[in-house]
Amino acid sequence: MAFLRAGDTISGQEGRAYAIVNQLSEEMFYIKSLEATVEKQKAEIKTIGRRGVQHKATGWTGKGTMTIYYVTSKFRQMMFDYIKNGKDTYFSIKVINEDPVSTVGMQEVILRGVNLDSVIMASLNSESEVLEEEVSFTFEDIDLEKTFNAPILG
């Protein structure tokens, strides 16, 4: 019986992310976690001769969140520029999963048209050992630059 070898699972710490703003790439070393999700939009379709409702995909929405350590002003500056000048920033985030122990190799995803929803502008917390913030965002496009190889089964 074939099985997935434990060594081929991907460690969540083995990877990196880059913010690409105005064609300048900066490693996002301050990320604690990042998750981007695509949700299909569907229309309900009723047809003659069928009691059940069918579904047809009509589009998609990209949303995400990242929890970051409170050590960068980059996102506050983007929001400040929007508040004061109406300049809204769209940028890309490149996410690379690459666990050297795994035989599945590397996956590289680029989220394009990333736009921030909310940013903490100031934070203090006397009970926190470290300050963190959760940043929510939307994205408008995605590229799957490189995909994982199939795992070698045990």
C-alpha cells in the first residue's frame, strides 16, 4: 500500500515572500503567517424538468490575510498615502514554499493587484511580549509560476 512520506510534507517555516511595489522587490521577513484564498462566484440555475438547482461558475474573488510582526511601516505608509493624497497602491506578493527535506520541490505563486483592506495605524499593548498586526487584502490576479512535483510514495 502506498503512503505519503512524512518528510514530503511542507514545513510552514520553509519559505519566503516578497512584496513587489513599483517593480522593486523587498523580502517580507516580518511575516508570521500569510494565507490567500480564491472563492468562486456561482449563479444558481433552475431548468425545466429538474427540481434541483444547478450551479454555474461566473467569476472569482481573491482575498487574503497576513499576520506580521509590528516592525515595518510599509503598509501604514501605503494607507497614509491613500488617506492624505487619494493614492491607492496596488502591488504583487510572491510566495515561495520550499522545504529542502521534501522531494516535492518548490511552489511559487504570485498574487497580483494586491490592495490593502485594513491596516493598524498605531499599536500599544502592555500585556503583549511582541506586537503583531493582521493585514487583510484583496488581489485581482494570480500566477502559478512553479508547481510542486508529485511526492515519491513510500
